[in-house]
Amino acid sequence: MRELATRMDRLGTESAFEVLLRARALESTGRKVIHLELGEPDFDTPGHISDAAAQALREGHTHYVPSPGIPELREAVAEFLGRRGRLQTTADRVIVTPGAKPVMFYSILALCQEGDEVVYPDPGFPMYESITAFSGATPVPLPLREENQFRVDPDELAALVTDRTKLVILSSPHNPCGSALSKDDCEAVAEIAIRNDVVVLTDEVYWAIRYGGEHVSVLDVDGMAARTILLDGWSKTFAMTGWRLGFGVFPSWLTEPVTRLVINSVSCTSAFSQYAAIAALTGPWEPVERMVEEFAVRREVIVEGLNRIPGIRCVEPAGAFYAFPSVRDLGVGSKHLADQLLERAGVACLAGTAFGRAGEGYLRFSYANSVERIREALEAVEAVLPEIVAAS
Ligand SMILES: Cc1ncc(COP(=O)(O)O)c(C=O)c1O
């Protein structure tokens, strides 16, 4: 009776939530923990966005709404993407979802099955591999290498694409590496996608969090909009992780099947939240700029601090809010090291292996925490490293 469907064996998880649980358990015993494990901005949602939600509630927007999103929001997303120079599209291609994650789930479920292959970045957001395996398709890791600043190497991608490849997943700026694709990278990847007739899912939830340089995307390349799914949302750009608001922009032939998946799973995204989402897209941009400026300061502190610690080496991230240092020279496995840093230093971070096999030898520190806490964490890590190394 209690036997699960075999497909559940293929469904993974996201260890950030497990580490958070362990960190909270430690805190409940009176220990102090510095949280550098969480992938969410530590800023409040800007006031005008929360006000719009409150007003929508008072106005009675508390009922079911159309499954792909309210028309005003779909229009606002299309207008926003055009205004920001990211994509000229129309509202009928936009589907609003509870968070950006469902766009991955729906896209992969709609497209992929046994016999198909999905190429995804390794290290990468763990759900790419997990959902692909769940769909019955075969996940094919595309290694991102430190010596290439963790960017996709188009030659390696070309070597992995076969006639079974259905989907290539990109993430830029990248979680966990903080890397960002260049214009040349995007053009080379687009050429491979077009030549091999594959669909691309471009995860751009960190597009606004860049440290110099414009955001570029495979969508900038002519001909790509017809074969590319843009995954984005409000969680990171507007510090709205708890609101569960995301969107996908789909090639026209995918909007009906994806809408059907929305109908089958959640019916629609929270009605009043969608009015807040409009306020975010049409309102002032200064709160986003202030947040990114603050992340830039923290980035400097953490990258410099990590590079000062003997045995640790950290590439400067181009975007997102993660530092992904190499700890290979310490000779301690990533998972063991992350566990020990939590236990002995009270610093919660993630092992690189939480993001795929190619993450061995790395840790991920989220710098969505204050400069003061980041400095404390760096000191604590440096202080305990010798004893961790000696004990291993
Ligand atoms: C690369 C990437 N894509 C998607 C998501 C999911 O975003 P959301 O919280 O809007 O579902 C995350 C969240 O951490 C992420 O890091």
C-alpha cells in the first residue's frame, strides 16, 4: 500500500532547504548561525508593491483568475521586456506561474520523455536534472569550468548535443557560479540550437543582478525567440521569493499545452499577487538599483575575504549573489567541509555537489546577508579551517 511510484526515485531535491532545517535546529539549541546558504535577497519587498497587493485585496481580487495570468499582467510583462530591451514579444506568449520554478516543471514535462536528452549546466540549479529525470528523459550534464569563468563552452555543448537532444537549459547570470554568458557565447549557443533544431530554456531569474556589463541572452540572436523559453520572475529582482510569482515566455506552439499543465496543477496564480506584480514592473526601478549596489559591496567583501584564506580561491562573480570558491587545495570533500563549517564555525553554506557532480571541490556562499555578518563568517571560517583539515 505504501509503495511509491517508481518515478519518485528519480525526483531529487534542493539541499538549500535541508541545510536551512539543520541550521535552524542548531539555532534552537542556542548556537549562533550565520546564514549564507539561502538563495533569496534579504531585502524587503519594496513598499509600493506590497501596497498594490493590499489594495487589490481590498478591491476584492480574491477569486480565481484566468490560468495563464490576468491580461493586464501578461501585457505588463510583454511591455516590460520590450522596455528593458530584452525581448519584443506579445502578451499571448506570456504565462504567469506561482514562482519561476513551475516554468521549468511545465516546460520539461510538456516537451521531454523517455528517449529524449536534456543538456543542462553542471554545476547548476538542481531542479534541472531532477525534473528531467522525473520526466523520463536523460539528463546530460554540461560541465562549467572555473578556467572558463564557469561559462558554457560552446565546443563542449556541441559535442554533447545529439539527435536525441530535445532541450538545452541555460542559466545566466548563473546559480551557483555567478557567471554570465557573453554575447559571443550566446551567438555560439544559438547557432548550435538552430543547427540541431533543439529548444532552449533560458533561466534568467538573476538578469537584473549584474555587476557591470549589460545582460545578454540567447534571445538576442535572430531566430531564437521561436525556439526559446524565457524563464523569469519577481523573486530575485524585486525581493519577492515568498510571493510565488514567476513567468515564462513561450514559443506560440507551447502556450496551449503549458496552460493545460497550469490548469491541471494550480488552476491559476494568486489573483491579488498579480496586481502587485504589475506594480513591480511599472513602478520605480530605484529599489532594484539600491539592492544591486548593496550586493556589489558585499560581493567585494566576500570575494576578497575568501581569496585571503589559504587554500581557498574565488573567481569574481559577474552576477547573481553567490560566491563559488574552489576549496580543492584543502583536500577535504565539499559536503564534509560544508557540514563541518556549519557544526564548528556556525556558518551555513552549501557544498558545490548540491549543484551536480562537477561541483565537487567548491562551496557556494550566498551573500544575501549584511557586510557585518559576511565578515564574521569569513573570520569564523578561517579560524576553524586548520582543525577541519587536520581532522580529515
Ligand atoms: C537559477 C534559478 N532559477 C529559478 C529559481 C526559482 O525561482 P522562484 O523562487 O521564483 O521559483 C531559482 C531560485 O533559487 C534559481 O536560483
